[in-house]
Amino acid sequence: MKCEDITAVLDELSPRKYACSWDNVGLLAGRKNKNVSKVMVALDASYEVINAAVTQGVDMLITHHPMIFSPLKQINEEGITSDKVITLIENHIAYYAMHTNFDTVGGMGSLAAGDKYLNLKDVKPLIFESDETEGMGRGGFLPKPMTSTEVCEYVKKVFSLDFVMLYQGKNDVDKTYDKIAVLPGSGKSELEEVKALGYELYLTGDFGHHPGLDAIDEGMAVIDATHYGLEHIFISYIANYLKEKLSNELEVIELDTGCPLRII
């Protein structure tokens, strides 16, 4: 089948027009009329992923995070991104990214909050980009009241993580929470919006020291599960979606290279 046939199926799930203005989604490398029989789905287009795609004879690579964000003035081996582009093109691999369009429509927030992972009840969107989208992130009630430590263990279990990081005031260690806000990816910029919605427990990634201190000063607890931790679920979800839609025409490979961060 043609590359454009696959991108059309992905666009049905999460239309590209709903991506944020700063984002870069869609077919970022390759020809739309390329014949595709084998697809690889990953979170990022790292060298490890691209080399695996080459080795396994993949025709098309699909990731959540776009490999190309800033304009490329030169396409050569001197820059990491441009070198990756060359490798993809030399090996006739088309490259497609679906990022904030997947975050806002048909994707990440509802998936993370759903029964396969957090299993929240009375789920509501956190942040609306427009009236046409489902909104980024989700908030809802936990399966049962828990302390922050218990929620951390729960998050590690359902997302298959080795660790998470917790920002919380020392006097709140024994406090129990009945609801939680979750924003997969990097959510430090949305802290005030989450607090204004009445959430005291916030699950996200890429939070950082100073935003963590601010959250504590505001009486909130923040669980940082890393950027990878809450978004690697994209891989199996998109792979299964493609298998369901194109099962007789396409071989789909899932590649989860794991969290790039280790706590030693």
C-alpha cells in the first residue's frame, strides 16, 4: 500500500490540523506515494530506533515526538538531525510524526486515564486548545483514596516503570488523595491551570527542581514519571490501531527502547 494511505488512516484518528501551532507533525521525510509493507512504531526517532528500522527492512517509521523541530539549513552528516534524515532517505524509509494532534484528539490523555492504565472515574479534560478538540490531559477520581506514595507505586505498576519522582511538602506525606490530574509529556507550564481546577495531585513529566519547589509552596504534590514514562503507551496503541485497520496489508513492528533516564 502507499504511504499516503497509511497517513490517511492515522489522520482519521488524530487529524494533523489539531496540532499546536509550534509543533511539526505529518510526513517529515519521504514520498507520499512510496510503497509500504512494513512499518515500525516508536516514541522517538533516536539513532537506536533508526538503525533498527534499517536493519529490519522497514519502509516507514512512525513516532510520537517529531525528530525535526528547528529549521535545517544544511542536510549533511555534521548535524545529528540532518544525519538522521540522510540515513532515512538513503534507506528509503518514510518518516511520519503525530505529536500534539495525538495529544488533543483520540489519544494520549484519554488513554493514560483509561481503564488500561490509571482507570480513573468521572474523567474530564484538563486543557482545551479549541472547542473542536478533546483537550490535553485528563483529571478524575482514583480507584480508591491513596497517599502520594501509594499513588507513586500504582503509577509505576500500571505504566511498567522502574521509578518516578515525587515533589511534596514534608508535612503532607500521610495525606490521602481521591483525585488526580494527569498530563503526559512535559507539564510544568500547566501547573497553575491544574491547581485552578482544584487538583492537589498532579502526574506529569519533565517537571524540574524549581517548578517542583513552587508546587510544594502552593500545597500541591507532583509526580514526575519522566517524559517517556507516560507516553511510551503511544507505541502499542498506534501499532494495534494500524493492525486493526490494515491487518491484511501491513506488517507492524513495535519498538520500545525504554526510558533514557536511569537513576544510579
